[in-house]
Amino acid sequence: MTTASIADPLSLNVSLGERSYPIYIGAGLMDQGERLVSHLSGRQVMVVTNETVAAHYLERLTTALARADETLRIETLVLPDGEAYKNIEGVSRIWDALLEAGFNRRSTLVALGGGVIGDMVGYAAASYQRGISFIQVPTTLLSQVDSSVGGKTGVNHPLGKNMIGAFWQPRAVLIDTATLATLPQRELSAGLAEVIKYGFIYDRAFLEWLEQQLDALRRLDDAALATAIERSCAIKAEIVALDETEQGVRALLNLGHTFGHAIEAHMGYGAWLHGEAVGAGMMMAADLSMRLGFIDSEAVDRTRRLIERCGLPVSAPAEMSVEDFVSRMKLDKKNLDDRIRLILLQELGKACVHDQTPSAVLHDCIKEFPRC
Ligand code: NAD
Ligand code: GLY
């Protein structure tokens, strides 16, 4: 695999009929204003970001847009940074800014940032004047391999993670891999959680490749990153095309998330990064899969080694009791008819949806899981 360049970005497609859209991947793509402009629906554009990302990239993006089309009306909105601000008040600030600018139904929102900005901007786009266009320009590894693709948008509620939201697909996803150069190491690790997730649930060959290339990925090796991002996006695009609204196979993308969302909500949004909670959550899912006889202890050890090598936690917060986990897991969006539905490993590279875990087994798994 060669590294995609600005002149020749790699392009994937999310096939959803008339709502299909491209994912462009390459270093320096943010400077390609023409590419972004070609996906706008009118002449009104609002770039929404947070204060951290704004300092690095906002001016660059708006300059590229203005250079590509001087007739555009370009507005910007800078929100506070953090998972703690991923709430309906944040979305309301986007609605306010759109209304104050007098933006109409043919305006386009551009989400410049990580998954928090992408999810909030997507939800604002889904709901403003019953739906306007939006474009994802993800700048964290996590958002480049997962949250920017697939149209899940929304915000947290004090009682549950991502509980308020809508499915609303972007018009395009523009992944400038060079933005990862400014990403803190802890955030890179959080993104790796979602990358290795694809290997665990769907692609054993990719999992084995990740085991070999993890150190290169953590060093930000260009070729390794391009391959990891491309393969992750290709798997996500394939799954979303099969099951846009999570009636079946898309649920597999939630490996570790039922445990992880419980950790994020219980600890207070932002205390554990999403990817960190997913890392520990995948470990808990592997442990439960072994207790149910799906995988053996060698597979669990291999899972632990890879999660640890990403720089992610493999134990749960000391302050969380079994009841803290179970009460939050009962609120998970995947559940049907009061049964907790979990994504478990059938083998490394293959996952399943399971809703028959005896409560005593789940209880023991959580109780005996290591604490940090
Ligand atoms: P984030 O958006 O909070 O970004 C992480 C941190 O990195 C922030 O402080 C941000 O300001 C900073 N940052 C972003 N880009 C940067 C850059 N290039 N250089 C320096 N700093 C940068 O977190 P995230 O991990 O990107 O996303 C997590 C969110 O995504 C969670 O809310 C999670 O629920 C959501 N999510 C959504 C989906 C989906 O399908 N919609 C999937 C997975 C996760
Ligand atoms: N990140 C899970 C999904 O998009 O379905």
C-alpha cells in the first residue's frame, strides 16, 4: 500500500443509494478547498470546531474554502472542548448561530474536529430546519476511523451515553491524515481502540497485521497509518451499507461499548476517554466470552496484550460496583425486551450479538474483573 497524497487521495464510498458519499483519505487534504466546495449544497457554509482544533486548523480550512470559491459566505463557530460539552446545550449553540446568521435549508455545516464535534454537528444538521447538509473533516484517529463515517449523530444525556440523536449521513468525509501530527499520544491510543476493534470483530488478517504494525502506528508511521485508516473505513463503510440503522450486523461495531459506555457515564463524561473505556470494555467482553465458552484463555491473553500495547486500560475503575455497571448496561440502546444484548467474541476476528448471558455469569465477570 502506498501513502495517499494530496494530489491523489485514496477514495472509498459509503453505498447508501441516493445518500451515498465518498470518504477521501490523504495527507494535506484540508488545503483542497475545491474538494470540499464540490460537496456543498448552497453558498452558505458554517465551520464548527472547538477551541483546541481551531487553534491548529480553523484558519487553514476557511482560507482553503474562500480560495476555492470567493462567492461563499463562510461563518465559523468555536465551541468549548471536551466530552463534558457534548450535550444538547452545545447543539443549541449551533442552532442559535445558524439562525443568527440567517442560514437557510441549502446551507452546509462542516464539522472540523474529533468525534465530539462530529456527533454534535451531525445532530444539529439533522435537526436544523428538518435537515441540512453536513461534511465531516475528522481530526482525531478515532473520528477518522469510526465516528465520521456512518451517520450516527447525537449527544450524551446525564443518564446515558449518546442517548439523544439521529441517523443523518454526511455528504462527504475528508480525512487529512496529517492532522494526526498534533494529536496528543493519549488521544492516539484512544483512536487505536476503535482500529483494533475492527480486527477483533471482522477481520482476523487485519488483527494479525495490527499485532505486527502497532509500534509503527504509535510512531505515526505514514504508510502504517494510511493502511490502518483505509482498512478501518472500508470495514465501517461495508457494515453501514449493509445495515445503516443497526437492525443487525452494525451492532457488532459496539464490541466493548456496553461496558465502556457504563464507565464513561458513571465516571463523568471526559474522565475516561471514549477509546479508553472501549479498551477496558473490549477486555471485559473477551473475559465474558471465555466464561461462556466461546474463546479460550490464550485468545483472552492475546486480546489483553494488544489492548495494553495500544496504551489502553485493561482493568475497570475501582469505584464501579457490579450494580453500577449493570444498572447502566440495562439502559443500552441495543437492548430489546429487558435483556442486556452484548457483543461477544466467537473467535479472534469474529463477533456475535448475544442476549442470553445468565445474570450470575455477568455478575461474576464484572465482580472478578481487575480494578485500577
Ligand atoms: P474528541 O472529539 O473529544 O477529541 C479528542 C481531543 O483531541 C479533544 O481535546 C480535541 O480538541 C483534540 N483534538 C482533535 N483533533 C486534534 C488534532 N488534530 N490535534 C490536536 N488535538 C486535537 O474525542 P474523539 O476521541 O475524537 O471522539 C470521541 C467521541 O466520538 C465520543 O463522544 C464518542 O461517543 C463518539 N463516537 C461516535 C461514533 C459515531 O459513530 N458517531 C463512533 C465512535 C465514537
Ligand atoms: N461506532 C458504532 C457505529 O457507528 O455503529
